[in-house]
Amino acid sequence: MLSRKSFSGYLSIDARWTHRRNSPSCTVTALDAVTKRVLACVNINHIGGNRQHAQYSGASNNMESAGTRIILKQLKKYNILKDVKEIIKDRDNKS
């Protein structure tokens, strides 16, 4: 919660997958690009198989976009989105 109070305004969002191709899950993280502190984090699990808490259906290369939408909603809920000056993304997903 402390990192949310001292947010610099520079938001970095990125995802990491459990596999290189056709990944069943990924974690999307939002960081303060200046302080390097985590602001929000969300796990996205593809529906199918024996995955518990699966909530995503679609191509695995779009999981980062789905997670980004969830994170932006969280940041709005905590009144952080209004303080964002710049969003930094690597654009390696399809949105």
C-alpha cells in the first residue's frame, strides 16, 4: 500500500508466461517505473485442462492485454489511475 501512496506517475506494465508458446497462464504486473515497486499484479489462467480459477478464453498472446485491462480497473478502484502521467509497455502482445 505504501508504494501506491508514493506513486511517481510512471507506470510500467508487463507480463510473463509459464511457457514460451501456447502458455496456459501468465502473470501481469504493474510497477512504478521510478521506484520499481509493485502497484498491482494479476494471474491470468486459460480455461481448459485441470486449471483452477481459470477465467480466460482466447489466444495466449492476448493474455497480457486481458491482464492489463484488469490492472487498469484495479488502479482506477484505488484512485491511482488519475495520477498516471505515462504508461510504459513493450508492445510484445497483440491487442
